[in-house]
Amino acid sequence: MDVKELWPELEWIKDKELRDNTEKTWELAFSRSVLKAEDLLKIPFTLLCEGEVVTFMEHKRCVVHISRKSGEEINRFFKEKLPVDMDILISGAILCDVGKLLEYDYDSEGNLTQGDYGKYLRHPFSGVSIAEECGVPKEVLHIIAAHAGEGDKVKRSTEAYVVHHADFMTFLPFKERLK
């Protein structure tokens, strides 16, 4: 399975260079990870919740779809008063958790765990690093950096707010339900 199969939503990005660099970021992350594309269809989307949760890709694709719909509606209702750059938004939503590929590892029993890298750098930091290496623009890097709790200390762009809320609205209910 390749990145295009994993992420059919890449086709929503109209700017070819941004689409290619978004794809290249996932390819580079896989090259540095113990995980393969197929693993993302099985592993849980977070290690923070006990019990049965959705897979990494179920969560990620939901975040991308919610982000896209939200951006479309913001553009429809607010037009130039609060414009959303859909390419930036979609790329950011696709890439916001790419750094998790470096956070995860397998223990000696084959269980998914937080690896040594992940103990020192959370996925927003590693995600920004990988994406910047692949030529992703600063507007998307901002979304990656600001989508999680680390972003609470910065002024988020509209696109970063959309991805942040799409991510948390599909994470917090699982976290709360499984306490």
C-alpha cells in the first residue's frame, strides 16, 4: 500500500506542488518509522485511551473530512470576511499527525508503545521537522505545530483552528468515555 492509497484525500489539494510535498512528507515519515502504511489501518489512533478505540486512519480521515466540510461552510457563509485556504487546510489536516510515525515503536512483545523518540519530541514537533524538510509551506507547518495542546500558546490561523477543533472533537469523546 502506498501513500496515495492510504490518502485518497490528497487529490483534494489542487496545488500540485503542495499535494506532492504533502505526499512526500508521509513517505519520508514512513522511511523513518517502524510502522508501515498497512499498520495505520489497524493501530489505535492514540495511546492515551484505554480500551477499544478507532484506528489511526479512521480518526485521521475523519479529521480531514470534518476540516474540509468546515472550511467549505466557513467560506460559504463568511466569504472574504474569513477566507479559508482549502489547499492549506486539507494539507494541514492530512499532515497534523504525521509525526506520530516517529513517536510509536513496538515493545519486545509486539505491543505498540511510545518509543524513545516520542518520549522527547511529541508529534507536532517531529511533524513540523519532517514536513519542512519536504518543502511544505509555513502556513501548513503552523497547522501541524498548533493542532495539539502545544498550539494553545500561539495565535492560530483560521485553518489551524479548524484542524485543531476537528482533531479534538474526534478525540476527547473517546478519552472521556474510556476513563
